[in-house]
Amino acid sequence: MTGAVARRYAKALFALAKQENALEQTAEQLQRMAALVDDPAIGPVLRSPLLSTERRRQLTQTLARDLSLSDLLARFVGVLADQQRLNQLPAMAEYFQLLLDQELGRVRITMRSARPLDTQQQEQIVGAFARLTGKQVVPAVAVDPELLGGVVVEVGSKVYDGSVRTQLERLAKELGGTAAL
Amino acid sequence: MKRPVTRLVLMAVLAFAGSALAEEAAHAHAHETASSPLGPLLFSTINLAIFIWILARYVMPSVREWVHHRRTHVVEALEQAAAAKAEALRLREEWEQRLVQFSRSVEEMQVQARRDAERERARILEAAHKTAAAIRRDAELAAAYEVRRTQEQVRADLVRQAVRLAEQAARTQLTAADHQRFIAEFLRQVEP
């Protein structure tokens, strides 16, 4: 769950990016920067309290140059470094993505299945959820053999469960009440 | 009491003395008048008259008084005996009544004791029946609970085994066509 601080920063960045008509670009670069902050080799250094503010700013500017971040995002990361909010960057990127999806009328879904879904199956599911939500669907695919069969689709906080595992659990409850799988 | 006896003794002495004197006189006179038979008769008659007079004058009142006294004493003794007899009769009647009362009390006590014993027996029997019923009910409940628990355990075991078998079957036997069918079923449920 995204915190209030991360949401405030993300909203501010979103408004600025929208003014500059660079929403998609900012979102993509923010994702890359967030991945860097989450990186176990670089993240702890960036978040270290032993690092001086000046040194942290220099470091983030170097990273911004290396990642070819936009001027807006470079300044934004600099502010986060000054305010020691870099640890909130992944949450900000996530909320920014949500705002962007809402702005563009998109919805992100995660499809989990016991076997890899072929293209046709993915398209069928994407199409179904596009019709269900009335939005453009951005899919993510994952394979989970524990599902045994079928598919589970997560849309935001909602879960559509068509897995064999869940059907077996439901059947077991109906038959035996407390039978544990 | 002492005075009449003294008087009686005195009268006896006088009578004896009178009699002896009269006899002595009669004897002396007999010598003198042996030729006349009326003399001794006269003296004997006088002697008897004196003797009777002495008896009547001095002895009879004492005898009469003694007899009266004796009679009074006997009457009192008889009255006391009668009173004692009446008291004894009263006591006997009282004790007879007490005995009758005691017998009646004993009978009543026996009846009451039998009644109490009967009541106690009934109470004990009722309590025993209640206890037995409670034990039976508890046992039935416990047995029913055990049966139900066992049934649930058996059912749970069966379901667990069935699910495990189904899981194994799903892992090994599900084909791509099955997978496609699951997805199609899922889409049918999701589609508005």
C-alpha cells in the first residue's frame, strides 16, 4: 500500500509531467530509477544516513545522467535526495503508474496460470477484461504450477480465481467442512 | 390407754379380794351354820352381785372404751385399706391405660416408621432413576458426539485423500486441451 507521502510526491510529479506532456516518458524513467533504488547493491548506499546531503545529491545526479533522465525527473530525484525520501521512490513510481493508467484509461492485470499461456489465450483474457472494465488492459503474465490448472487474474485489489486449486479447495470444504489441503 | 389398764387391774384385784373374802366368810360361816343351807347360797349370791357390780362399775367402761377404740382403729384401718385398694385400682387402671396408650404409640410409631421408610425408599428410587437417566442421556450424547466426530474425521480423511488424488491427477494427467477448457470456462464466468 502506498503511503500518504509517496502519494503526495507522485501527484506533484504527475502534475508537472502532464504540463510538460511527458507522462509516459516520466513513468518509464521513474520505473528505472525506482528499480535502481531497490537494487540491493545501490539502494543501501543511496539511503545511507552516513552520506552527506551534498554527496547524495551528487550521486543521484550522476545516476540521473547515466539513466538519461529528463530534466524534470532529475530535479525531482534531487529534491528526494535532499529530503531523504529516496526510500519512498518505488512507492511513488507505483502510484505514478496508477495515476498514469487512470489518465490514459488503462488497467493493469496480472495473469497467473499453472502452464504458460500462449498468445491466443493471453489475448482472450485481455479481451475479456477489456470488455469487463471498459479500459485498455495492460497484462502481466506469471506461471504458478501450484494452481494445478486454470488461471487467476488480479485486477487491482480484485482477484478473479479460475484455478483448479481453488475449485478443489471449494469442493473439499463442501464435502468435508474442515478438510485441509 | 394406760389408765383403763390400771383401773382394770385394780378392779381385778378388788374382785379377787372380794371373792376371796366372801369365800373365807362363807367358809367360816359354814362351820357355824352347817345345819342351815341358805347361808352359803346367800353369801355366794352377794359375792356374785358384788363381783358383777364391780365388773359393771369399773371394768365394763374400760372394756367398752377399749372395744370402741379398737373398733375405730379397725374402721380406720379398713378405710385406709379401701383407700389403698382404690388407689391401687386407680394406678392399675392408669397403667393399663398407659400400656394401651404405649401399645397404640408403638403401633403408630411402627406405621410412621414404615411410612417414612416407604417414602425414603421412593425418594431414593426416584433419585436413582433420575441419576440413571442423566447418566444414560450423557452417555448417549457422548456416544452421538463421538459418532459425529468420527464421521467428520472419516469424511475429512476421505476428502483429503480424494483431493490429494485429484491433485496428483491434475499434475500428471491434465492436458493442454484441459488447460484451454479451464480458461474458456473462466472467461465464460468473467464475461459480463
